Amino acid sequence: MYTTEELILKIEIRLAAIPLNKEPDKLYDPISYTLSLGGKRMRPLLTLMACDMFGGNPEDAIEAAIGLELFHNFTLLHDDIMDNAPLRRGRPTVHIKWNPNNAILSGDTMFALAYRCIANTSSRHLKKTLDLFTKTAIEVCEGQQYDMDFELRQDVTIPEYIEMIRLKTAVLPAAALKIGAIVAGANPMDAENIYRFGENIGIAFQLKDDLLDAFGAEELFGKVTGGDIAANKKTFLYLKSIEKANESDRKKLLEYYKTGSDDKDAKVRKVIEIYKKLDIEIITEKEIEQYYQASLGFLNRIPEKTGDKSILYGFIESLMNRDY
Amino acid sequence: MYTTEELILKIEIRLAAIPLNKEPDKLYDPISYTLSLGGKRMRPLLTLMACDMFGGNPEDAIEAAIGLELFHNFTLLHDDIMDNAPLRRGRPTVHIKWNPNNAILSGDTMFALAYRCIANTSSRHLKKTLDLFTKTAIEVCEGQQYDMDFELRQDVTIPEYIEMIRLKTAVLPAAALKIGAIVAGANPMDAENIYRFGENIGIAFQLKDDLLDAFGAEELFGKVTGGDIAANKKTFLYLKSIEKANESDRKKLLEYYKTGSDDKDAKVRKVIEIYKKLDIEIITEKEIEQYYQASLGFLNRIPEKTGDKSILYGFIESLMNRDY
């Protein structure tokens, strides 16, 4: 078994080897830039961990893993245009540093480069890997569309929100894990269980993100606390509050979420006050715990003899227990 | 051998069977809309023709053919955002009818749907088809980037322009033909020759488009004559004129190409006057003929016993001899 650090190193070495010092530079520079912004490399790491766990050689999964990382970064690039986001990991976004056209086209190229890596999967596992990757890519697009649709809707339900984050954020780590399993030659039931594990843990992660956005310490999280509230994002916390609030608080919430960002700090403070009054922090933690337990249920279904699950457990726990 | 009409019918039937009546509708409606705008279906047709010609069953190439048509339409969708084009085939573009975010995301989804079709190629030919498709997709993006770069450059050379149109428009029909050959199990040399045939004929087509934009009759061509001139597009005609013009005319051309569209009709008329004075129409026709002959040279290298090239000859000739 490899350590997390060993796997991360493999990923960074392979990422650095993608030939991007190419013409036309306005096409390739934004791709280098995006990859250089870093990130946890969670998705490729999950692929290599799963491959290792199921007795495969992580080297055989590295191309697909890199494909997933390229795809993830492509979605960030295009999402940032759509969300008109000025910053990504504290640095100017591509559509700001270059322009929206460059961001569109470099993103498209990155998507194709992702497929170039996926296509390097050994022929025995190519079709399965490719089909899962494409299915996932389409679902991620669907999730992003629902997210944009929800901005304009006042009647979003919690199940709809959960389905949106499942598509937008959870199916990709789930597919990352399953692709590792596929390349390792895992049996279909184990591969399905690792997928369901990833899907549930992915939803738990996103809910944790939502929670930290409102209740995390700004200096640790690296994001402005309350960013979701300032942007009128209808997160689990907001939707649950709307559901639980009395008539007066509900009206206030709806009113706050109509306004722009002039009175950002005051608005964030007032919304969080209502969250606190309604015990939303505790309710969200319970919801997270449910998805976390569900995910562990799927992981536990994979027989111990199959492989050592300890690294995966450790990685997941470190992500779940973060407070930033 | 199938007739062109029979092959077109296969393509339209398969296109109509793509499940697009799906949620979220803002994601899928723009895709249906784009495909419903029609077009010549040239790329999938070339795939099926090549497959047929090399003794394959066009049914085995239909998925890849549809993948190429989806990819082509995806590039149009994103190009229209980048070019800020209001119309496509006489109808509002997606970024106008919906909005730019929808156009970005529906385009991304279309790209993934293209890969879904490509992935349905039989496993024997999958890797080759996939690699050629991805290589081509990246080249098309490079071509679009060069096209945008050239808008800002005053020193574009004719070889640079030819390389740009090779990437932006010629490699896709070339790949379409070669994928048909691959699926038919053609030998690698024949597959390469059909690719080179497509590449050269693709450049000839684009030069013909450039020519018709300046010298075609508007009512036949369906586009405003002189659209390239109005948009300051540095086409072969323009670049050749800059090269051949005397000092005074060269200055005039450079001046005309600095201006916006206030004086569009006058500007188009004046530029075309210079083109006429310099025999640009004849020079361009000669250039087209060179690429046309080069393409036939590659087609002729494919032994007659390999298959009946007559449909391909006929199709190409009809496209070359169009005057709209």
C-alpha cells in the first residue's frame, strides 16, 4: 500500500509532465495556470487509493486519475465564468486574467485533454472507464444547470438541493473511486459499493462546506465566511431555515435573500442569527452524519480480505473533521 | 454502395434518436435546438461514405459519425458565443435565445455527448478512433484560438492563415473520413491517404467559402456578401491583396480594416474594388484548384480495387462547384 503522500507525488509528477508549453499560448497558458493553482487533488487521489486498495497497481490508474483532475479543473474554469467569480484559490480567475473567450476555449481544450488521459486506460478497462467518465461529466453539467436554475427559483426543496449537489459535486469523487476499482479489476459489486460510498461521502463533504461557509472561521477556511449567504445561495442551511422558521423569520430570510451585496456584512450576520436561533448548525451536522454513516455502510460491505481500507478511512476522516 | 440520400437518412434517424427531451430543460433544449437547425451533415456523411468505400458496413460507423456531428455543432455553439454572432443558419444563436451561460454549459454537455457516441465504436477500433477524435478536437480549438489571435494581429502571413483554417476547419472532415476508414478496417496507408485527401479538400472548401463571401450572390449564399470584409476577417483574399497591392491601395485596405461597421456597405464595395483590380478572384480560384488537385492526388493513391470512389468524387465535386 502506498501512503497518501506517495500517491500525491505521483499525481503532481504526472500533472507536471502534461505538455502545455505550446502554441497558441493564449490557449495553453490558462490551462497551465489553472493546474498551478493547486488544490487537494482529491479526485485523482481517490482513484489511486481505490486502485491500490483493490490490489491494482496505481500506475495503471494514473492516466485516468489525471483525466479526472483535468476534468475537475475544466469545470471550475467554466463555472467561474458562469458564476462571474473574480477569484479561485485566492488568485484571479482565467476569465478575468485573460478574458471570457479564452476561458471558454481553454476549458474546452482541457476537457479534450482529460479524455486524452482517460483514453490511455488499458484496453481491457477502457470502455467501462470511458462510459463512466462520460456519464459523470454529463451529470456534473446537469448539476451545474440545476444550481443556476435554483438561483431563479423560490420553491427549491431540500431533496432537490441534495440531488443538485449529488450531481454537481458527489458523482465525480464517486466515479473517481469506481474507476480506480475498475482498473484494479475489482468485482462489479465491490466497484458499485465504492461508488455509493463516494457518492454519499461527496454529499457529506458538500454539506460540510455549506456549514463551514456559515460557521467556519474565515482565517482558516480561506474564504469569506458567509459567502453563500452574501451570494444568496440556497444551501441546505438556508432551505432548512425556511422550512423551520416562524412566519416572521421566514419573511426576513426571503427579504434578505432578495438583496444585493451593499449591506453584505449586516445581512450575513442577520441570517446567521436566524440559523443560530433555529439550531441549524446542529441540524446540518446531523444531516452530514447521516450521509457519512451511509457512506461507511457501503464501504463496510466491501469484504476486508479485498484490501486494506485504512488509508481510505483515514483520508475521509481527515476531510470530515476539518474545521476550515 | 449506398447513395448519399440513403446515408443522410441514416444520419437524421440516428440524430433524432438522441434522448434530449430531458431535465434540466435549459441544458437539453439548446442542444435539440442546435441540432434542429440542420446543416449539410457533411462530417458524418464523409464518415459513412469512407466506411462504405473501404468495404465496411456504414452501420458500424454511425455512432462515430454522429459523434462528429455533435462535436461540430458543439464548436459552432461555443464559437458563436466567442464571435458574438447573433444568427446561425438564419435563426437566433443559443447565447441570444437563452443566454451565454446556457450556451457554455449546453456546449460542454454536447461535447460529452459526442464522446458518448464515439465510445460506442466497436472495441477493436475504439482506441484508434478515440485518439484521432481527441487529437482533432484539440486541433480545432487551436485553430479557433489562432483565428481569434489573428483579429488582433496586423502581420498575419498567408501560410499562417492556411495553417489556421487547416486546424479550424480541415482536420475535422479529414478525421471524419479516416474514422470511416478505421471502422471499415482499411489498411493504415489508405486511411492516411483518405485523411490527407480530406485535409486538402477541407482547405479548398474554406478558401471557396472565403471567395463566395466576397464574390457569391447574396440571395444564393444565404449570407450577406462581404460579411468577412465587414467583420475585418483577414481571409486569404485580404492577405493576398495586402501582399500584392501598391503602397496606396495597401494603406487604404489597412485603413478600411480598422473601421467598424458604420459604413459597412461602402467599405465592402471599396475593398472588393481593390480585390477586382488585383485579380484576387482568379488568384484565389487558382489557390483553391491547387488544394483540390492535391486532394485528388491523395484520393488517387488509394487503389481502385479497394472500393468505389465515385460517390466521394461526386460529393466533393458538387461542393467544389457550388456558387453559393
